[in-house]
Amino acid sequence: MGDYVPLKLYFDEQLAIRLSKLIREHYPSFSSNSFISSITKQVEGKELKARVEVIADELYVHLPNDYSEAISVLLQIIGPENESEEGMFTEGYFLMPVAKFIENYGLDDFDLSMGALKEITKRHTSEYAIRPYLAKNIDLCLEYFNEWVTDTNSHVRRLVSEGTRPRLPWAKKMEPIHNDPLNNLTLIQKLLHDTSPYVQKSVANHINDLTKDYPSDVLLWIENIIERHQEINTSLINHGLRTLIKKKDTTAEKIITTINRV
């Protein structure tokens, strides 16, 4: 194996050159020299998130002032969809500054930005970039989520769960939808039997997040599913209740015993 290279070093002059070449194909007046030079100077000594922020800001400076025109250019450089459920991060790192650009500068063009985030998540991830949109207009986001939850693309379905996770790793903790965990549970319930293990893992992690602050709500929700004789995804629920099981929560233990016996 080669020597470990910190991920932050990916976001450097070479990435600026790559992005510049891609952009110039669709926006010939793009000032490559200025873009590359500015990024190279600013990222020196900075950590990962700060480097991504620098590149996103320079995209804002160098792309058309009109946001819709800028997005039109960016959507032409994002490449083909990832047909697998692997490599979403490793193969799509170059899209992190693009997602950050939308996160930082697209809130006033909500519909256009949500459409762009949907396209990015098919190739990388939008789970972080979408969170300011949740904070600004959760009801409008829910309109999209209620469509995306049945999307044919598993990455889009996963975004519904992962983007709304209260304790998404490396993101600021977020309150439940309208401060009611049942809203989250109702949303992700449609994904309990998703055909994608990738989506199911997100749903289980989402449930586990909720158990850390609202254990009784989650347990009552699961008990209601059982009482209605609805089909249970045993492995998903096991994984979703893992924190409560570690704490030896008696209700959680009873639920696990019940569903594993079926």
C-alpha cells in the first residue's frame, strides 16, 4: 500500500485545474488562470472543509452572476450517474465544492437548487448541502421528499432519509421535522422495505438517531406497526434499536424478542 494522503490535499491546485477544464468546455469565457491561482493561494494551510469552501466561493466569483446560468454550467460537468451503491464519496469528491456552491448560494432559487441537489446525489451526495434548505422551508422540502421517496434511483430515496437524519455525522444536530419525531418516522416508514440495502442502512441509522432523544416515541411507533400486523423488516429494526439494546432498554428488548420470534 502507498503512503496515506490526507483527503484535504485532494482539494488543491490539481482539482482547480480539473474543474476549470470541465467548465471551459461549456463556459468558454471562464477565467481559468484566475480561478486556479486564487484557489492555489487560498487553500494553503487550510483543512478539508475550509478548502471546499474556498473552491465553492471561487466558483461563485468566476461563474456567471446569474445563478440559473451558473447551475446550468455546473450540471453539465457532473458526469454520469453512479449506477452502483459504492464509490459515492471516493469517486465523486470533485463534486463536493459544487454541492457546497448550491448550499451556500442557491437558497433563493429553491426549486432550481433542489433539482440540482437531486442530480448531484445520484453521483456523490447532497445530504449535507440539503440541510440549509430544510431549515429555510421544510414544508417545501417535504413536497420533494414525498416524490423522491418512490424515485427509481436508490441514491435519491436515500437522500430522503439521510438528509433529514437528526444526528447526521459531521453535520450540525438538527431537530425533528416540525419538532415532532413522528414526522420523521412517517416519512421514512415508506422506506422500511426498500429494495436497496444502502437505503435500509440509512433508515436504520435514522431510527437509531431518534432513539437517542425520543426513545419512547420510536418504540411506540414500532409497537403500533406490530399491532397493526404490518410486515416488519427485522434486520433493519434490530439495527435501528441498537443503542437502546446496548442500554438494555426493556421495551426495546421486548420488541426485538417479539420480531425475531416471528
